[in-house]
Amino acid sequence: MPQPAAPAVTPQPAAPAVTPPAISVSEKMFADGMAALQGGGHERALELFSGAWQEKPGHAGVAREFDGALLALKKSGDAAYAQGKWEDAGKRWMGTLRFITHPAANWRAYPFTRSEVRAKVDQLSAALTSMALTEYRRGDVPSAIAGWKTILSYDPGHEEATRSLQTATKQLETLKKMPPGK
């Protein structure tokens, strides 16, 4: 006896793929900022928080986390200074100055003012300039150049350091061209 034919199987339509909800640019930046903050990258976190705020003004997460990140950045600059890490201190204080006026910053509640941080930067630059000039006068031009480069690493607009670096660099080039013993 012949076998009855199997009923034809009608393929079921595939279920639509479930796509996760899209994460907004502001939420992605905020999440990346939180990751940077947890890793100790205070200034990077502030940059990302600023971007999130720009995408979504009044971003609740940024409003909640911005002040803590800024306070931590300033404090890390103080710690770097105490450890004699002048370049790190200058960079962190300049970062503090850059973000202290951000709309998410509640600067009136900070235990420091913008002018106090600016004074720290200015005092650091003055001390480094003095040390570089001392090295320059002693004939240690490479050390003087390193001092002025340190200032410019955190304050690229520092005019005195720029002029002094240019002068010392030209002098060093001239000295290198001279025959030994002259």
C-alpha cells in the first residue's frame, strides 16, 4: 500500500528581530563620563559631561555628577602639587578653571574660587619661571628649556615662557654648532 503523503509544512514567518532601544548621544556621553570618572579621569569625565549637557541641556545625571568631578579634579591638582608633580598640578588646575564656569557647575558651593585657582596657577608658573631662569643663568640651558616647556604644557598662552623658550632654544642651537673648546 502506498504511503500517504506528509502534509506540506507551511513555514512560519520569522519573528521580527528585537532591537534594543537606541541610546541617545547624551546618555552615551554621560555613561562614558561616568566610566572615566570611576577610572580617575576627572578631566575626561568633565569633557564628556559637557558634551552630554550640550546635547541635552539640563541633563539630570550631569547635574548630579558634575560638581563632584570638578572638586575631585581640583583636589587631584593640589595632591600633585604636594608631591612635586608640577606639570600635573598645572594641568589639573587649568582644567578646573576651564570647567568652573560650565552651566552645570554650582561654583558658589565650592570651597575655592576661580581666582584662588588662577592664583595657584600663576604662583606655580612664577616659581617654575624663576627656577628656569636660575638654570639658564648657570648655563644649564637644557634644564631651563625643560622648565619653560613644563609651563607651556599646562598654559600654552604663557607669553614669558614662550619668549624665554624661543631665546634659549636659539642659544642652544648656536652652542651646538660651535666647535668644542670655544
